[in-house]
Amino acid sequence: MSGTQEQRAERVGIDELLERVRAGYERIGPEEAAAAAADGALLVDIRYAALREADGLIPGALVVERNELEWRLDPQGSHRAPEAVSHDLRVVVICNEGYASSLAVDSLRQLGLHRATDLVGGFQAWRSAGLPVAR
């Protein structure tokens, strides 16, 4: 196969990419995410500022915008957040609707955060479930 044919064979659309990524771990729902947080999991809100300002915050969630996520959560990183203490840390990534968070989880798992997962339906599912939201 030529180089061009190999490149074509490796191309996938975003839907297929999400399917592949999500097949590698178990996603959780809002109630399970709340229970995980109560058991010590770190909820990480990767939504951008305008969404947080419009819709509010999940109390206790660490806010890390998506473009900083790997640097802030890598336990070996020089720019890590104080909460990023171990590769065994249970992390639940939350975006607005549960799409960008799946790609973020894939990246965190590549860094060795093997217990990282995301919230199905994102912040909107959390809020719809009647779970706490702070303004």
C-alpha cells in the first residue's frame, strides 16, 4: 500500500473516533458521578468560561479548561494541579454535553490516568438530574 493509501485507510470521522475511544472505558451517569465524587473522585469541569458563567458550576469540581487539562492533571507534570497526586486518581471529566470529555479522557488515559472517565451527557445531564449547581 502506498503512503497515500495508508493515510486514507487511517482516516476516521469524529463519530467513529468517539466510538473507538469510548469502547476503551466505562462512562458514567450523573448520579454515579456524584457518588464517585463523594467517594473521593475528582470532578473536572473542562467547559469554557462563557458556559460556566451562563449555566453555573458543579460545587467542588476542579475547573480546568480543555487546553490545559493534560498539563494540570499529569501527576508527573511541572504544572500539575495540587489535586493531581497519582495515576490512580479517579477522574471524572465533564464538558457541556459529553462529547469533548470523551476525547479528553482518551488523552488522560494515555498519560497513565487509567481510572479517568467522563460524564455521559456532560454538565447538562448533571443539571437535568437535579444535582447541585452553584452560580
